[in-house]
Amino acid sequence: MKVSGYPIPGLMLLEPKVFGDARGFFFESYNQRAFQEATGLSPNFVQDNHSRSVKGVLRGLHYQIKQTQGKLVRVTQGEIFDVAVDVRKSSPTFGQWAGEILSAENKKELWLPEGFAHGFLVLSETAEVLYKATDYWAPEHERCIMWNDPALGIRWPLDGAPTLSGKDQLGNLLADAETFS
């Protein structure tokens, strides 16, 4: 497994070893021992989430203020632009973001530690996103930051306006959001 870092501490891109031939391919999408050896981390994943969305859907930017979640995100079908935003006020990179193309083809995975908001834009006709979480979904603690907050300046690769859920349309600006200390 190849691991690349970002200027934002804790955020990592993982590229698993893929074995392929004329029959297809095989790879370990998660191996606790290999993950720990490559990253130095040993998260306890308690929940797997799987979503399917159509082109132009933008989900996020979501996080839980309590029962915080670390997430390991990958795409099993299609392609997305995946975004992580540091929402830890004590961090020198507070309010900074990183984006990565994740696809079924490139098999890259993004590790987001606790303290990050997460969102993605579907670039292909459809996309299925699977992510492991280190704590359970707690809707009472879920928060949302506006995907287009000018203070963040996220450069979404959009063709027109995205399709948003009602919840995502009501997200807060980072300046008004409840964040981590």
C-alpha cells in the first residue's frame, strides 16, 4: 500500500496494491495490519456506509460534532471529487481543504481523521461510494457546512449547479458553524 500525505496533517491518500490480469483484478480494500503499518494508525471501524448518486449530486460538507468519525472513503463504481475540510479550530490548517478524484478505476482511498468535514461531487453518470466510519451515525450531532462557502474557496469541478439535499442547502458558513476546539 502506498500512502501519500497532504499539507493538512492527518489526511492521507491510500493506493492499494492491485493484482490484475486478463481475468480482472484483486486487491485488499482494507487490511487492518497493512493499514496500521502504512499509516501508524489503528482505527476501530464500527460502521460501513454505502451510497449511490447520479451525476451532479453534491453531498456535504458533513461531520459530527460529538461521536466524531474518522472515515476511510473509496468508490466502487464511477468517479467522484472527494473533499475534506479541516474544522479543528486549534489546527494551523483550520478551514483548509484538500480534494481528490476517487474512482472505481483508480481504486484510491482517502483517510479523513476525526475533526474533518467531508463531501463529494459525482462526476460520472452514477457513482457508488463506500466508507468505513470509526463511530456510529448520530443525526443529532451531525453538522453541515455550505459546499460553496466563499471562505473555503473549494474548486469543485462543476458543470452548472449541483443537486443538493434539503439538509445540504441549509448548511452553515464555516464562520457560523460549530467546530472542534
